[in-house]
Amino acid sequence: MSIAPLDQESSGNSPASGKTEEHSSAEKKPVKRKRQSTSHLKAVPDTLALREEMKAAAEKYVEQLDFSNPFTKTTLEKWSRDLLDQMNQPEKFLGFMMVLIGNFFWKRQFLAIPFERRLLLLPHCLKHAEGCPAEYDEFGLDCEKCGACSIADYKVKAEKLGYKVLVAEGSPVVLKIIIGGYVDGILGVACLNVLEKSIDKVLIAGVPSYAIPLHSGDCKNTKMDEPWIWEVLEEYQPLEEPLTRSYLPTMRAANALFEENFDQILPPLRTKTEAAAKTPLGKTETIAYDWLKHGGKRFRPFITLAAYDALVKDQSSTTEEKETGQAYPLGVQKAAMAIEVFHKASLIHDDIEDDDQYRYGRETLHRQHGTGMAINLGDYLIGIGYRLLNEARADIGAEAAADLVEKMAAAHIKLCEGQGAEMAWQESQSFELAPLDALQIYALKTSPAFEAALYAGIRMTGSTGQYEELISSFSRHIGVGFQILNDLKDWNGDDNNKLITGQDALAMRPTLLLALALQTADDQQKADLKDILQGNPSDGLRIGRLRKIYQDCEVFTKAETLVDKSRARAEALAESVENEDFKQLLKFFCESVLAEELPEAKPEPNVLMPLV
């Protein structure tokens, strides 16, 4: 769960305005954000007596809460500050209290999950660092033969009960494990730093979770209150119905499109046999289908299915039917897959145009198979996407299918306009770039895909009339904010796409960060920027110099402020929706797409237990 404090500063603009032009307020010197450090909010009470007192108070506080929807980090912080005030406890215990309140919000629903559907997440820092005889291999820590530390007690007992177990430091694969259908809830042991980085999106999605906080974050022979884990580890108390809305079944349904149901939705034509797949005629379909099946978060098809769920009149489907995709007509599944097909086609072409090296943690397709083949693969997928939409009309109706084709075509055109503007700017080698120019490119490149995904889900349930304008404005704010966050992530690097820090900057792309720097840089800094971006020194030296200019011009702070404004405007639009299911989906959209992704702790090699 996230324990980052809220930004207490006002943006100074109406959050519901919905106009991209209002981002020109970036020209003003931004107020320093208070979210720069949260270390002072992560203290754990020194005494067991105080920890138990706060735990009891959190359990009582939760009794008066509304359990119908998952909480957001904003709401969780508000609750926690309120309870700390009631107890007259200092702000430094905010993170600890957020964990406790989150625990009791989900405890009853976690205990209703059968043991074999639970995941126990343990940190390797619980083992005794000095003299630990256990070693990591492909099966994780071999604790059963040892028993010298507490990891063995929990791990062995949990496995005998039926738990899946991971011994890792806040592994980013947790959500994938849950979406993949392995487990339905998490019992996690971690320090407050890891809880902040790892569990946020799991809780937002409505996954019952219970966390045991470590007493410190020094990652060496740390301790915890051991009775707290035994209170839930061996307990099972069934519930007739879940108390809280969860998007997990819909996430699994989106995943099932590319796992269990792929051949039904998009049956092979050229590669029906292994021999046919190896022929020159079968190569295009083989590579394209593999590209579709693997990689990516599949968030866009999830949006389509979730929007459909929010507005469809028949809510009689069981959880199992929804998770496997059986609750959705085949035409709805085809339309949802088409959204991802268009997205992945655009990524192939985008990677070629930008000469990116990595996508989904492996080499881009044009580097694997050559530029010509990659262009052809992208074109092939575009054709597949429109074929899927045409086939969907058997279930969603010809008029709805035609509207989806029109919306996808419009999104495709806008994407190409945005990408074309980016390449034209690069070719001109101009250093004239205003923040508004960069934001307009972002709105064209990123927002239409989100808009198309939302529109498709709604249109397949009937008319979109009352929501059409809202969808467009909401998607614009989400898309712009998402792209700015992606710019910021480029400076951290990530294991999914960008293994090289700052590669967008070195590629002379018209990013908002560059535009903000050019806006406030003095003549010497502008000359240095031009020298850096057109120069030939090693990438490391260029990145270091560029980072220094960005920091001096407060570029990162300004960009974060614009993300906050995009988030606030999108949230205001979500709040204006009367349909409660659709409103909650849009709020979830804000929380997940525009969540600040803190750097993940890197686990030691081979520390993940197999989920079998």
C-alpha cells in the first residue's frame, strides 16, 4: 500500500476545466512539492505496548468505514491522519498507521480466501545474515532443512497449509501472479519502504491483502511482531459474498483474452501446424501472434471490458465466468483484443521510428528481425485489428461495430499526427519548443488510445451520447499525465522498456522536460543543451550534464506538478459521473494510470519461489 503523503498544494486552476491549453501555467515557477521525501513518515513505534494500542485503535476505527469500494491512497492517508490525531500520536507514524488501517479494512475478506489461493510474501532480510546456511537456487531459499531463523517457521507452515510462497524483496511480479489466476490474496511481511513501493496497485485493484510491518528498513537481521502473522496465517473464515468491489475478475478476463481464449478469438490461419509455422508464409503470423501474446500490462483491453461491465444491464455473471471471459460475448472479446492489437502495432512502428533498443525487457522487433520485417508486422497487425472489429458485429451489431471502426480510425490518425509532429521536429533540428507544443504532441500520441478503449466498452452496451464529451476530456488529461510520467521514468530506467536512462533525451525527442528546460534556461544553458544533444561524448557524460541542467531549471519538479494537475482534473471529471459503477472505474483509472511509480527494490538473483 502506498504511504506517500498527499500533495497539500493547490494547482490554482479549476480541475474540471478539461483544456490542454491550461497546462501553460507551467510557465509560472512551481511551488515545491512536499512529496520529495517520506522517510520522516515511516517510523515504527519503539514499544510493543504502543504498537498494540495503535493496532487495536485501527481495528475499531475501521468498523465505521464503508467497505463497498477499495480505498485509494488519498483516502487511506486521510483516515490515518484522522486516527493519529484522535490518539494524539505524531505524524511520523503515518506510514505505520496506514498499514494497520489497510489491514483491518481487508482482514475479513482475506481470511475468507482458502489457503491454497493465498500468497505469502517474505523478505530475505528476515534471515540471519551472519552464518545463514540456506542458499538461493531455482527453488528459492531451502529453509526446511535449516530452521535457524523465523523464515523457516512461516514458510514451511504456510506451504503445508497450501499457500504459494515468495521469498523476495517486494517483487514486482506479485500483481502478475494475481492477475494470472494463481492467488486471490496476499499476506506480506516487509518494511514500510517496500510496502510503499510494492503493494499500492494491488490494493487499488481490490485484492485482499494483509501486511506485517518490519520494525526497521535496514535490511539486515530485522524483526517483526511475530504473533501478528500467526493471527492470520492459519485462520480461514468463509464469507458468502465479498464486501468490497474488485477489478481483479476483469483484469483476469483481459489476461484470458491472450492466454486461455486467444485461439478462439484469433484462430491461426497460416500456422495451424508446427511445420506450417516454420515456413516463410507462416513467419509473419508466428511472430505477430507471439508479439500479441507476450508482454505488456493489457491495460487497454481491461479498460474496454471494465467499461462494458460498468454499464451493461445484465450483472448476473459469476466471478468464475467473468475471470475466464465467458461472461463476455465473443464479439466483445474481439473488440477488446482489437484495442491491444492496434496498440502493439503502433509500438512496433514507434520503436522503428525512434530506433528504441528494448521493449518488454527484450530487443525490439526491428532489431531482432530487421526494419522491413518489423514494418510489415505492424501493418499486418493493423489489418488484424480491423478484421476483429468487423467480426465483432455478429454480437455487438453492425452499427456499433461501424462506430468502433470510426473511433479506432480517428485514434490511429491522431497517433500518426502526433508521431509525425515529433519526427518533423527532430528532422528540423530546431531548439524552438514550447511546453504547449510538447503537450499537444502528447495529447495526440497517447490520449486517443485511452479514449478508444473507454469508448468501445461503453458503445457496446448502447449509446455513448451522455458520456462522449466526458470520455474525450478525461482521456486527454489521463494521456498527457501518463506521458509526462513516462518522461520522468525515462530518467530512472526500468526493466520493462527503458533499460538505458535518458534515452529519449539523447534521441532528441520533443519531450516536455526539454521544453520546460528551454523555457527557463539562460543563454549559456541553452548553448550547453544544444551541445549536449548534438554532441558526441559518451552517453554517460551527456546524460550527467543534461540532468544537471534539468535540475537547475527545476524541470522535474515542474513536470511532477503538471502530472498532479492532470490527475486532479481527471478525478474531478470522474466525480461528476452519476453512474456509481462507471464513476468508480474512472477513479480507479486515475489511481492506476497516474500512480507515481517509485523505483523497485532489486531482489537477489533467483530469490523467487516457483508458483507450482
